[in-house]
Amino acid sequence: MTNGAATHLYVIGQTVKPRRGLPMSVGHPAEIYHITAALPASGDVLQYRIRSDNENFDRVVTQDLVEPAVSRQSRSGSTLLTETFGHG
């Protein structure tokens, strides 16, 4: 039995990025952020405090504006970075 309460999808320390196709009020589309705090909902949408390694301040975003930032693994197990630039 569920009470219908919204659940945070991300945890403190997890890396996220702005969702594709959304207006970039969060930051640069290639920017990676770290979740620094899980906040209460704004209306019906949960919020987070996030921070980029390139900034010395936190931003507040709603859960619907970010998605997980994961490194893509190929079938051989190498990452996109390694495939692109090699091992050196």
C-alpha cells in the first residue's frame, strides 16, 4: 500500500546533468552537477540542491530538470573517453 508521496530519485553525491531538450536555465548542457541535498517538493515536484565543480555556489532545481549523468560503456567495456582519446 502506497501513500502517494513522491520519492527522490537521486541521492546525495550522485552526479546529474540537465535534461536534453529543456531550456538551459540550469547551466551549460554539458555541465555535470553533484547532488548536495535533497529538498522538499515545490508544488508536486521534488527539489535538489546541486553544485558544479566549476562553481562555488549551489543551485536549486526540480527533479524533472535533471537526469543521471552516467558514463557510456561499450560492449568491450571501454568508456567513450577511452574510445575517443585512447589510453594515453
